[in-house]
Amino acid sequence: MTSQYDQDRQQAANERQAAENMDRLRLWLANNHPGLTGIASQKVFITYFGDRLFTPLNEDDFAFALQKTRTKNTPGYVPTEAEQKSELIEEICDLLKSKDGTGRDGKYSNFDLKTVRVKMQHWDIQKLTQRRDEILREQSLNRVAVPELKKLVHDAAPQFGFPVLPRTIVPRGEIQAVPLDAKYLRSLEAWELKRYVKIYGPNVNKRLAGQD
């Protein structure tokens, strides 16, 4: 009969070995498959390995598991990087496309989308994800009426002098400066716009209104 002591020691050893294996797996994914480092992907590996997580695993084991979990008929299927890119591109195109394909509603025509699609083929998953999120923010803020935007600016402004609002800015995660104009300000999330207002005050409102 196995003692409680032996059971506890075995459980502690299993937990320690599983943690070491997961650390190695995360490092291997980051170096070889950066698009699969998310929690969902890790859970697929955990389910696939089962009790084998309690014994040492190496990179060959990870590569074998990845190959097996890429079968679309397998529960917990892990998409390839190419498939993730394809899904993001389709999602972006759906967000950008004109309802009738002509572009008369201010969105992209079918012809413009072809050009955009070709360009995005050369982007990585991170850049595609950032672009999708940027479009979603812009479309969300565009649904906010101008009076509401002005009220947002007014309510957040402190009562003291403000520095001049710069003409360009380098967005987070980018290396090139972009115009800090009304279009850019309207693309910001509400909390980001409030942060600008706290720093630059009524100068933000003037830029939004095209008065400077």
C-alpha cells in the first residue's frame, strides 16, 4: 500500500516536472512558432500530452505533438501560422470592404481590397493583429457623434496652462512618425484621448475641429 507521504512526494515531483516541461514548451514555441504562444495553444499541448507531462519532454516531442494536433479533424486543432494569417487577412478585408463593392460608402472597393490583400500577405501575425485592432477602434469611435467627442474633451480637461500639441507622433510599437491630426485623434480609444486631453487640454479640441 502506497503511503500518503509517497503520494505527496510523487505529486510534488509531477508538478515540478510538468512546470519544467511547460517552460521548455513555451520557449520552443516562442523561438519556432511565435504565433502559437497563446494560452489556447498551450492547452492543446497539455491535453495531448496528458500524463506524459510528468516525464521529461524535449523539442522532438514538441514537434511531434504539433504535427499531430494540426489535423483539422482532431479536437483542439492548432492552426498553422499561415492559417492564422489567412484568417486575420479575411477578417480585416471583411471590416474594410464596401457593402456593394464600389467604395461609394467610404470603405474599400473590391479593386482596392485586392491591392490591400496582396500587401498584407507580407505582414506577420503581430502586424496583422495590430491592424485589425486599429480598424476596430476607428470604426467604434467613428460611431461616436462629434458633440460627444467634444464633450469628452471638455470633461477631461484640467484647469491650467497646456503645452503645444505636436504635429507628429510615433505610435506605440511603431518606428515611424505619423501625423497627429484629427483623423489620428479620432482613431484613439476613449482612455487614450483622455490622456492627450489631460496633457494638452483645449489644444486637442482645436485639432479635432481643424482650427490649428
